[in-house]
Amino acid sequence: MENKVISEEKANWRRRMAAVRDGLAPADRQRLSDQLCARLENGLLSPLRSELGRPLRLCVYAPYRSEASPLPLLRGCRDKGDLLVAPRMKPEGGLELREVQQASDWAPGRWGVPEPDPLRSRLVPTTIPLDIVLVPGMAYSLAKAGTIARLGYGGGYYDRLYAQREAAVAEGTIWVGFAYAIQVVAEPLPAESHDLLLHALATEQGIMRIGEGDWA
């Protein structure tokens, strides 16, 4: 019974937050995405490259509908030598990671969501360590102390990707919510035990990391 109630609460939140996000004009989405990418580069990626002394390995995505877009970030990452990969749904089920280097490497996948084109992208072993995974979503909440909660789309893809990565390789990956500030809500979000909890959240207003207590 509890799962049914939580599922209904999640569906209500998704409808509410889809309306909020879809209310942004295309020009505003582009402007905010540009600001968000700059925040992420300056506040997390560049310091992490300096700390590790090497280029990064990032898992990214291409935006669908009104999602915040990480694409303005990608050219700079490639120029710095970063490895960029993205998840793809396999026809038989499950997820795989593929390297993406340019716009032509993406193609519409299931439900039209952009994903790496298997004919134009290189398969990356699931055992390769990742430094950062950018995670899209509908809503994010900091209401519970010490956690960054995320409400996804209901497919469980990033929850499964997290479980797959944890099972395949021991790694210190930073899982980062990537969103507009209007997607961050004050209320707790409905959650289940399998839902992914994030290590950081990036918006155009700054970056919040677990344990650091304030926006940077």
C-alpha cells in the first residue's frame, strides 16, 4: 500500500514540476543552461582536475524537452582532454556507456530521448571509473539534512546505473544533480529505498555538496 501511495505522490510532483520547468521560455532555458555550465566548470570540474592532476571522466546527457542542457560544457571539456560518456538503453534491457565527442554522436532513443548512436560512438567498459555523473531530473530537495534528494522520471534508469556502477567497480564517483534553480524545492520529496541520493547539486545559482553546508 505504501508503494502505491508514494507512486501517486511522485506522479503528482512530476506533473507539478513539469509545468514549472516547461514554463521557461527557450531563450531563458539556454541562458540558464549557459550559466549552469559555467558554474559547474568553475566550481567543481576545474578544481577537481587540479586535485587529481589529470583530465576527468564524465558521464553526461543531451537534454530532452525542457531539461537543463550540459551541452555548452562539453566542448570545453573535450578541449581539456576529458573523456565524455553517456548512458544508452540496450534493446534487450539494461544500460551501457558510450563515448560522445560531437553533436552527430547523439540520436533519438526510446521515447525520443537523445542517447549515443551505437553506429557512431565507442562502447566504454562498465568497469572504467568515472569521476562525475551528471543526473537530470524533475525536482531536487535539500529538506532532509545531509542528503540531496532527486525525483526522476519514473523509469529508474539512473537508479539502475548507480547500482550497476557500484556492483562493477569501487569508485569515488560524484553524482551531481544538474538542474535549474526553480527545480529545487523546500519540501521533502516522496522517496523509496532504491532512489538515488546525490553527492552534489548544480544550478545556475551555485553548487551544493554534501557536507559543505552552503552554496558555492
